[in-house]
Amino acid sequence: RPPLRPLRRAITGTPTRRPAAKDPIVPGHFDAKSDNYIYETGAPTTLKLPSGEAIQGVGVSSTESNLYQFLSNPNIQVDTVDLTRGWYNFDRVFFNTGKATLTQESVAQLRNIAIILRALPNARIKLGGYTDSTGTSKVNWQLSEARARTAWATLVDMGISPSRVDARGYGPRYSIAPNTTDLGRAMNRRLSVKVLQK
């Protein structure tokens, strides 16, 4: 049986939704010393924002670069059908082991996100916190929620309106690698960002 949605579009004349951009895959490696997954974000570049500000020295495949490209390109639309699409993993936001306390280097990347949001005042984002599967589901969910809220509070402290940022913890759901190795667990312990509105 043919799907009804395309038929309805043809009858009503509703425009076809533009396809969302494919989520980028940023390679990386496991760092045993920090117990983190370190993304290889590529050659440094400068992001020139509509506000006249510039963010210097971020990689061409960094979270900042991917987020800004998404927000500033009118041909890329927010995928409102597949809500698992459009997430970018933060490549320099880390938390102390078992806690919701940001490490010192994490604040710099969140500050860059705040600069981008100030330059694009219509944008709204969602932060997602994730854990590996070690420990109980309840503890992991609480930890991921606390981490997402910590990042949210940091952006609010930097002057971003609370109404422009959602935050939610997903615990070990939506893992991106097997939890059977140090590498996989490090990849799954992450904070991600998704554009809700451009």
C-alpha cells in the first residue's frame, strides 16, 4: 500500500520538507590518563559571527564549527521528524569522574557556545547528557541529568536566556559505542547539543 503522507502533500500542495544534513562523524581516540574520548577536531579556524565577534582557534570539525555551520546555513533544516538526528557531541566538555562538576577546560567551549547563541538570537538548543552503562540505571540517569543541568546553568550564567536552552539526561540510552571496552564507555560518556530552532 503506498504511503499516505506523500499523497496528502500532492493533494494539498504542502511543500516537501528539505532533507536534514547528515550528522558529521568526528574521529577521535581514547586517552587512558584522563579516561576521556578525545575528538580530533582538525585544523584550527576562525568563526566570524554576524555580531562582528570572532571565535579563534577552534577546529574545522569542532562542536562550535558544526553548530555554527548548521545555524548559519539556510539550506540546512532542523529535523522535526527524527529527533535522534542533529546532535553534535561536545569535544572539549568533560566532567569529573562520577560527578556533575565541569573540568576547568570545559568552560571555554561552553563560553564559545554562548557567544554563538548571542550572535544568533533566534536560535534555541537542547543539551543532552549521557553516561556509559556502568552502575545502576537510576544513578546513571540522575548523573546525566545533573550534568546536562550543570552545562545549562553555565550557559545561563554567561547571559543566555533560560528559555533558549533545554537540558535533559538520558543515562546510558542512545549509546554510540559498545560499553564493553574503555574506548566505548568513554565515547558514551558525553554531553551533546541539538538545534531546536534556527
